[in-house]
Amino acid sequence: MKPIRVLVVDDSMLFRNMLSQLLEQDPMIHVVAAAADPYQARDMIIQYEPDVMTLDIEMPRMNGIEFLRKLMPQHPIPTVMISSLNSAVFDAMAAGAVDFVDKPQNTGSDSMYSWVKSELITKIKIASTVKVGRYKIANEFKAGSAGRTYPGKVVAIGASTGGTEAIYSVVRQFNVDIPGTVIVQHMPPGFTKMYADRLNNQCRVAVKEAESGDLLERGKVLIAPGDRHMRLVRSGTTYRVDCKKGEKVNGHCPSVDVLFKSVASSAASDAVGVILTGMGGDGAMGLKAMRKAGAHTIGQDGQSCVVYGMPKVAYDIGAVEYQVSLENIASKVYNILNSMP
């Protein structure tokens, strides 16, 4: 197998040199070039034809987001953003980036090596499998019901790579009549609150980063914190969430499996489960537990996924009842809810 050809783009000479050297230590990665700004990067993309680009957001002359918006229509390339805690990273995802990593505060050699090995290399390898620019998110609101209420019902959603935009595509079609919704998106701490706030500002439902004790209510969406597992707990006729730190499950905290298994236990046939784009198998067993408990389950189809990993594993083990394209998932959720007793 040929090494993944990587272009590193960062305005700091020290950072891009360190990054290039550390990435080269992996036998499956070859850094073909390093650029100090988007103008250099554009020329190097044409010259070297890299498989993946790592890109900083804050750069002189042109920032990374503007560069992506100009680049992607002409030269689509799988891109991993490297960003400090900054909500602009979600603009980069909307512009076509595949994923992002939290830029390390400590650039000492040991810390950098650990970060590159445990975070960045994994994301680069995932990005190399992605076909960018092959799907479009629906721009119009298609879902919504005729003002029905769904007492006692729960919607649970899980996603990973490509999930920030996929979740947005689904949630932005929800009306305020949607049952309480719980979501796990694999994301670092801090970013989950910014992501929830962003969705809250752009969608008709109320969205917030979950805290232990939050009630699940009609028209409310709770996003699991980036460093805590979120579980659904039933108390009489109401639901609340419990968010606690814990060991990683399937390599993740929060884990989709942890959420889905708690939904299977607490809500059973009163739930609708949705598994979206993502690498690996997190959420597959949890979705299967939901289906066994009587819940209806939806998996995003391969054609509309950024990475057809998690939904494929779920489909292959029989966890998926309905396989649906991204643009139709919200409508399918409402169709299911309207058919439930």
C-alpha cells in the first residue's frame, strides 16, 4: 500500500517543521510539502497532488476557511483542520473540511509526538479514505409535522467523522414539536459547547450542551459533553440525562454505544435511533440493543456518508431497520413518530 501523501499548511515555520517530521515517523504517511499560507498551498496542491491536507485556520493573507471555500469547487481535497478552541472550525467543516483536531497548547517534543500519534495521524488516515464533494446537504426545510405531540418519545442520534454537518442537516429540519433528542458527536471538550450554541442559533429547536440532571423535553436537543459519557435515565414519566467521565468505550468518550444502550434500557419501544456518518463501529451494538428493545432504527446510507463506517457496521449486524439518505433522515424520523402509538 502506498503511503498517504500529505500537505502541511501552517504559518508557523516551527510548527509545520515539527509536524512534518513527526508525521514522517509513521510509515504510512509521506509529507510531500509544507506551505506557509494558502497561496503557497494552492501551488503545491497542483504540483504535488497530495491525498490529504492539514490546514490551520488563522493565517496571514487568507485564512483557512476562505481558502477552503475557494479551493473545494476546483480542487477538492480531504482536509483536516488544526485549530485551537475556536467556533470558526465549524465554518471550516461547512466549507468542506473532513474533520478537525484541537491544536496542542504545549508544543514540546514529547507532547507534540503524543498528540500527533494519538490524534492527528488517525484523522489523516480516515480523511484519506473520504471522497470529498460527492454529496450536498439539503438547503430547504423538508421535515416537520402538523403540530402533533409525541409524549414519552425519545430521539437518539450518534455520529463521528463528517457528523457535525450531518447532524446540522438533520436537526435544522426539526420543528419545535420534535420529542426530546439526545446526541453524541465524537468531539473534543470545549468544542461541544460551541457546537451546541451554533446549532441553537441556527435551528428552530433549543440546543444545548448537556449537563447531568437536564430534563428531556419537547423541542429540546442535548449534545453530550466532549469528555463525558451521556446516558438517558427514566424517572416516572420523564427522562433526564446523566453525564459522567469514564473510560473510553470503542475509543471514545462520549461514546454512542453508551448513549444508545441507555436509551434501549430506559425508553425501549418509545425511541427512534439514528446512526450517521463516522469511522469505526461505535454505536452499532447500542443501536442493535435499541432495535431488540422495540425501538425503530435508522442508518445513513453509504452514498451520502462522508465515511460509511459506523452505519455500515450497524447495518451489517442487523441493527438498522431503515437505511436512508442524509437529506431524508429528518422526514423519516417524523414518519416513524407519526406511526407510533
